[in-house]
Amino acid sequence: MRRVVQELAAQPADIRARFTRIVELIEKHGLTRVREPYVKHLEGKLWEMRMMGKDGIARAIYVTKSGQRVVVVRVFTKKSQKTPRSEIELALKRAKGVT
């Protein structure tokens, strides 16, 4: 979990602010009511928060625990159109320890 906090802290301020806004939307409206452009299903149990700022694009990959609790397992700067397979694999590996 400490790695995720460090990954988020390494992002620019506007990306961190967007992350906070998406988390607030999820808390206010619930996971099932927040959709694109804020979140998108990746595969299996992985979902991604989609954050864009003036300094670039970032993603936070998360899983849900106990139905409504979000657990972020990876935060990274997005550099290509598609989420790299290596990022998905790393998130899957980290998610094993969560669920």
C-alpha cells in the first residue's frame, strides 16, 4: 500500500486533485453509478480511474473489496493510447494480496 501512496505523490498536483475528485464522486454516488469518463473497466476485477491534467494523463488501477470499498493497487503516468499490459500484470499481482 505504501508503494501506491508514493506513486500517487509522484504525480503532478492537478492529477492528484483529479484523483481526489473521482474518489469523492465514488463516495457520494457509489461505485455502480460512477462511469466513464471517470472510471472504466479494464479486465476481470480491475478498474481504472482516468485522470487528466495539464501535465499529462495518469491512471489509478483499483479493485473493490467487500462490495463497495475501493483499493487502489497501481498509479502510473499514461504514455500510450492503450493501458500497457505490463501495468495490468503488475496491478493483477498486487491485487492478489487485497482480495
